[in-house]
Amino acid sequence: MLKLLSKNKGIYILILPALIYFAVFSYFPIVNGFMMSLQHYSIGGEHTFAGLVHYREILTDIDFWRAFRNTLQIGGGNLIVGFIMQVLLALLLNEITHKKFKKLTQTIIYTPNLFSWVAIGGIWISLLAPDTGMVNEIIKWFGMEPINFMTNVKIIQPVFIFLNTWKSAGYGCIIFLAAITGIDKNLYEAAAIDGASRFKQTLYITIPGLYSTMKVVFMLNLISVLRMFSQSYVLTNYAVIDKTQVAMTYTYSMGIENFRMDYGSAIAFIMLLFTSVFVLIYQMFVRKKEVD
């Protein structure tokens, strides 16, 4: 072991800053948060051991389970619709042969991802406003009644899914587009010689060639939707809070706004476990498919 450390000393020195960073800003907060969840934590006061009291409270907390349900509903929509759009946009962009137009289109699609949800939320709240929003002006132009998109509990979750897809699709699209360029061009040439149409080339060469990238991007998207916070925090209002408050915003509400750091830490740790379980199940499913 010592000989191995001595032989690769330079490599370990290079990765040491990254290990320190993760230890200080990731692993220590996780351990500290878990310890806090086992206490009756009072800011500036005494901290007494509480055991699993907060975890038992979570089991009967209707508001938490409602937020968790919203996380699965909105997150599931974001995951499925967003992933499909990322792949579809990449396939469509790959068909553009004009280089300048292709770069312009890539930039337009990716640009929303550069802005925070504060900026994106402000833009779309203005566009979807019932009285002065551009979207409702178009609806009224067709002779229909305006729709209050941001306070209608029946459509607010699809609105959230649409906005998230619009904002984040460009990121995955660029990754898939880069993966497409790595597929062997000889495969397309051979398929064309055999008389395969462009659609069949995409179906039998491009999409299978993206499988490895799809696995990684889908897992990253899965983790992202289970940890979503900013969109819900910015766009939620009291008219639709029962449909749009997600687990992370509920954690923030309990821990920061209600000063229940102990209970908020317990919820955060539960969500960490849920996320880990979902990721492990996904990885097991992928490995099983690869074996089959």
C-alpha cells in the first residue's frame, strides 16, 4: 500500500484539493445535518438528544407527503418530457447542414439554461399574466377567454413541466449532439449504400449509438428533478402551493423560515436516502438490461 502511494504520489497530490473540497462542502454537511436531525436543535440555545422523534413526525406529516407527491409528479414530468425533448432536439439539429444556421440554433436552444430561475420566472410570469401577458393576448385574439396559468391548480403542474423543459432542454441537447458527432461515419455510409433511408439510419444507428450517453444524462436528470428547488420557490404562490410545493422547498420552509433546523435536516436526510435509492434502482435496471 505504501509502495503504491509512493509510486502515484503526484496523482494523489493533484486530487487532494478535490477530496478536501468534497469533504468540507459535501460530506461534512451531510454528517452534520444527520446529527442535527437527531437533536432538539435550538439556534443559540441548548441541543438535546431527540433520537428518531423527527423521523417519526415525518411519517405523519401530511404537508411533507403532499410535497413529496408533487416532487414525483412534477419531477416525473420533467424527467420524461425533458429527456425526450433533449434527444429529439439533438436529432433534429444533427440534420441541419448549414453550419452558421446550426450554430445559431444551438445558441438559441441553449441560452435559457444560462439564466437563473429568478430571471426566467419573471419573464414567464409576465408572458402568462391573465390581463396583459402576450400569451393571453394571443388567446383573446382567437376569441377565447384568457387563462390564469399561474393560479389555476388544474394546469399549474403541466405549466411547470413546460417551463422546466424550455429552460433545460438545451443542456442535454448539446451533450447528445456531441455524442452523435462521435458515431462512426462509415456506419452511415454503409447504410446509405444498402438503401437505408435517413429515418432508418437515425433509428438503427444514431439512437443505439447514443445509448451510453442516454444512461448518464438520464441519471443526472433523475438526480436533478428529485433535488429541484429554484423553480418551485420562484413560481409558487399561495393559490397553487398544494400543487407546486416540492420536498426541497418544504425543507427550506421548515428549516429556515420556521426555524426548525432539526426537522428540516431530518427531511433533507430522508430525501437524500430517497434519491440514493432511486439512483441505485436505476443503475440495477440498466445493468440488468445490459446483461440481457
